[in-house]
Amino acid sequence: MSTTVNKYGDVAVLSVKDDLAGESVEQFLARANQTVNEGINLVVIDCAKLHAIDSRGLEALLEIQARCEELLGTVKLCAVDEACAKILEITRLTSRFETFADLDSAVRSFR
């Protein structure tokens, strides 16, 4: 898996490609923690190319959300497919993450 980071002003967008599961979660966490360590506490996770998420992936999302909240920020999700949306619903994480249909809407929501 590859996670890329793009910055739009004071908002960081982490684009997850492939799965947020298994060993790939550590690479995602490393990129996300690096971004937060740079002082960016407003994060959008772009799920447009995310195909699967497991329990460790969900834990990683919560971990990054907690770190951002400590810095008075937040994490938002965009372009979540039906399968991942169902997982978020079943695990009751829909209340923890604001979701948007597309990247532009998610980034603009911070303004």
C-alpha cells in the first residue's frame, strides 16, 4: 500500500491506495504521524482508492483522530465506498468521523 500526503493550506490530505489492513497499516501510520508531528492537525483521509479495511486499520484511524484532537484538530474521511461505509456503521465509528462524498468538499469543510 502507498499513502501519499498533499497539503492544501493548513489541511493535510492522506490518500490511501489499496488496503488499510495488515502490514500496510504501519506505513499509513508512519505517514500520518509524520504529518501530525509537523504540526498539522486538520487531516482528510481520501478513501477513493481504498479497497478494504480491517480492525487494525480502524484502530489506526482512531489513533490519528485522537492525536489530532489532542492538538485541537480533527480527521475527516472522503470518498468512502459502500463496503467501508458499512464497516464504519457496524463498528459505530460513523459518529467519530465526518464523511464527505469527495475530496474538495472535505477540504472546504475546514474553512
